[in-house]
Amino acid sequence: MEPRSYNKSFIPAHSESGRLAQLGERQLDMLEVGGSKPSPPTTGRKLMGKYPAKPGDGAGGNSSPFFGSNSFIAIMVKRPFVALAAAMSIAGCGDSAAPPSHALPSPISAPPRSLAVGVADLPKRPTGWTVDAAATRTISDAKELLGDSSDVTPYRTNGWSSAYEADFVSAGTDAEQVRVLIHQFQSQVGARAFFAQGIGSQKGQHGQPLANPPKLGQDSNVFVQHISGKNQTQFWFYWVDRNVIVRLLVAGPDVAISEAEATATAERQASLIASL
């Protein structure tokens, strides 16, 4: 059975009429999911292989450790105690060679709303930050992110639970914006898979790299875009931390916003989640 393939070009924070859509740049979060056809099963011949012929085994070179005069089965018949000791020795080696298991860190159980930055966490310049109440909300249905007609199978199969968006706008005519979208999944495995299938696999495909990219979560994708015709710079930060995926946008007029300020905001958001 071939794996299912999803061709989802983007996951905007809102529908077409939403705030991030108004920025004119819809980000690519989920691209082609799936892969090539599964590899055919390994046959017994490939697994067993061929062994050199031994005296008394006949011609053809098909003697194996399991058959023939010097095989394991023959030794069990001739020398049962030797065979038993050899089997115990092999079993002991297998146990000692087993790699130790490492427990995953505890998943984040706090709701996404409690994880987001607030006004006090935003850059000191510019001033007059306010919450964009029209956009800030809890999202309990993935269709709210994609639209009613979109396929939300990747969300469902990866155990998406809910999301929260917190949007902020500064005072002034050339207002800067900070927009945070936090996804929560039922498990860390689901979150990592969702990230790896989407924006995590697209490093270097969007915008330009940051001069000093921050270390965010267990995996991240960060870049900056300059929107021609709008004189606007957008700093995008995506990362996964255990069972949470974060998308943070810091946008404003060209030159008015620095990479250091944008990065500090992302690091503040990351530290709030990492502390849990």
C-alpha cells in the first residue's frame, strides 16, 4: 500500500481575510508528505546468503550455518552440551550489546494560551504595543487555520490538539507587528513529524538566512524576507519544542526593525516554553 500524499502549499494563521494574509506573504508549513513506494521485502536467499562448500556437504556451495555436517543443527545432535553453551554465550552477548533506552523529556501539558508572550515581553522600541484583539484567539479546529474546504489529515494523523494565536501591534503610522502562533500536539513524536514534513524540511528555501540565527527548541527554521513594494521586513522563526510547534513573525518597515530585536523576541518566547 502506497503512503498517502498531501500537497498542502501553506498553513496561514487565518483565512484569506486574516491578519497574516494581509501581509501578502503566506508561509509554507506543510508541503508534500509521504515518499516513494516501500522497499520490497528481503528474501530468504538474500538474508541467508551463500556459504563455501565443506567436505561432505556436496557440491554447489550452498552449505549454511543451519544445514550440513558442520551446521548448528548437526552440532546440537552430536554435542548437545557444547551447543547449549554456545547458545547461552550468544544470548548473553545480545543482551550486553543492546543500546540503552533514553526517555523523552516530559511533554508540555499547559494549554497553548498560557505559553505565548505578552506585551511585557515585546521589544522596548517601538513603544505603545497593544493586543490585536480581533486576531488573538484559541483555535480548536484545524479548519480554522486552513479553511473549511482544506484537508486537515496531516493535523489529525499527527495528533494535533489545538493552537493559540497572539498578535500585537505597536503605535504609530508605520506600526511594527509581532504575531505568534503556537500549535500543540498530543505527543512529541507527532509534533516532530509534522515539523519535519513541512517547514522543517524547507531550510534555505525561503528568504535569506539570519546573520546570527538563534538556537530554538529541538529543531528550527529561521529566515528574513524583504517584501518589495511594501518596504517591509519580516523575520520568521519556526521551531519545535517537544510536543509544541511555534511560528513567530516580527515585521515592520525596512530599517526600522533589527535582527537583534526580532531574535530577542523569539528567544523570549522560546524561553517561556522551555521553562515548562
